[in-house]
Amino acid sequence: MQFAFNDEQQMLRDSVERFGEDEWSAADRLKRLAEGPEGTTRRWAQMAELGWLMLPIAEEGGGLGGGPVEIMAIMDGIGRHLMTEAYVSHCVLAPALMAGGGDHCAALLEQVGAGQVRIAAALIEDEGFDVAAISTSASADGDTFRLTGAKAHVEDGADADWYLVSARTAGTLGDRAGVSLFLVPRGAEGLTVRRFRSVDSHRHCCLDLVDVAAIPVGAIGEAADRIDAALERAIVAHLAEAVGSMEAALAATLDYVRTRQQFGAPIGSFQVVQHKVVDMSVACEEARALMMVAASQLASGGDASSLIAAAKVRVAQCGIAVAQQAVQLHGGVGTSEELIVSHHLRRQMMLDLAHGDRDHHKARFAELTL
């Protein structure tokens, strides 16, 4: 397919590239990671000033109404520079889940776009990635609801101000009917947040909820389809991040094999190394093509579910293969903290798991196509 960014999208991509070079250069990466949440807060404010945070929010919600292609332009650069700011979780997934959710959601989305509030989606329990495989319960309590249960993994939720929690208001485990969404503030009584950092330096958390007061988002019992649609938007954004990351890993590897000397010659002159680099390049091209098709199909409003599931599987395979090969071609030093390719490998491994691993999406593709 033929694909090219328009002038505005290219300007957006260029601004991300400049930001990445200034804030997330490979030489300064360990210093940036050592800054912790304080550094993230500073960079988040800069991203708000650039207008990135309000880009994915619908115009009726006070945002710019950017679609999957505009988000792709941002995420490509975020992946290329391995930025740890949780753009997909807070600016893509959460606004998609909250669109049309009422006045309270609209007010919060304005604050998200301004960089004042971060909202994370708590959708996963021990039963797996199926949006209906939840046992967290919600019971009516006057005009509000009370939630009891546990969420096993909240992507980028450690520093969130609010949580979007899926809970069951009817039916049994696995029933799509009866799944609802609720907003819970970070300091709610009965809520316990257990924070942890993953191997790619992103900060996640687990939630325990005991009779926690919550605000409903959208219609009660009808959130399953909304969650599916929002997750597809987030997955396509992560595909762009994965492609940017694997292409950066390839570029770093090319620089290394052109300069690393062995037996009096650059190792890039050896045929076996050339074959490996070609395989990496082909994998990057394949992943980029799949990502662009998925983003274009989603932007057109057509049914992209099976395509996104297939792309999620194949891009994850390509990304991990490219990053593993990059580490191998660098030799033992490739696994060190100081070398950027090791960070690309860790991020590719976590992107494989985000919003459903390869096995989950293989099964989903089969379900949608058979």
C-alpha cells in the first residue's frame, strides 16, 4: 500500500523526534530513568504544552479529535526514543473508554488534555485478558455503586490520579452482558494500590477494592463493546511504538557492525552478519506495513478487529526477533544497562504482553475469522 503523512502529521512526527532527541537521547537514558516520577511529571507538562495530550481526545470532549494515524505519528517517535511516559494508557485508552460517559467524564478529560490528571484502566484480573473474564462486583448504593474485587495488572497505573475499573453488575464470569465501567479516585476509602516497576522501567500497579465508592461511566451493563473498541485503539498505538523501537534497534545495530573490528575488518563485512541484518530489516518492513494497514483501517471506520488481532501477533513476533538479534550482534555487552539495545528488547517483551499476549490474539483472530 502507498502511505504518506500529510503536512500536519509530518510536523507532529518531527516535533516528537525533536522532543525525543532532547529528552531521551540514548546517552542520557539512565540519567532520565533515575529521575523517577519527578522527571516524568516535568516531561508530561512539556507534552501538554505541545498539545499531544489533548490530541486523541474527541473535540466534543475538549480535545483535538486526532485519529489513529495522528496517534501513530506520535507513538512511532515514542518507541524510537523509548520514552517511558504512559501516553497510550492515559491519553489513548482512557479517553476512548470515557467518551460520552457524562459530565463528570467530560470535566476529567479536559484535565487530562491539560496534563493535570492521569487516568489508568484497570481491566485485567487473574482470569486472563478477556474483558468479560472479571469477577469484581459492583452493587448499587443509592446514586453510587460499591466495588469489591481485585485487578491483577493496571498498565502504567502507579502514578494515576483516577482508575477506570471494570466490574460486573449482572451475569457470571465470562458473560459480556453485565460488564460496566466505573471511575475510582486514587485516594478512595477501601482502595489499596500496590505499585511496582517492570523490566522496561514503566510503573504499573495492582488494585484491591473493598466496598469502594465508584462513579459509573456510560450505561450500566453495556461496557464490553466499549472496552473492546478502546483496546483496539490502544493496541494500534502500541504497534506504532513497537515499530519505532525495532527500527531504532536496527539502526543502532547497523552503526555497531560498521565500526566493530574483528580480524582486521568491520564485522558488518562478514556475510553471516549481513544475513542477520537483512532479516532484521525485512522484519521491520513487515511490521511497519502491518501497522500502517491496521491504523488506516481503524481510521476509516471499517471493521478492523481481525486485522488488529493478526497485526498484534505478527508485530510482536517481529519486534522481539529484531531486538534479540540486535542484542546478539552486539555480543555480551548487548545485555548491559548502558547499551540501548537491551532496553529495546525489554520494551518489546512488555509490548507483547500489553492488552493481550500473542496466544490471546491468535485465539481472538481465530474466533473472528472462523
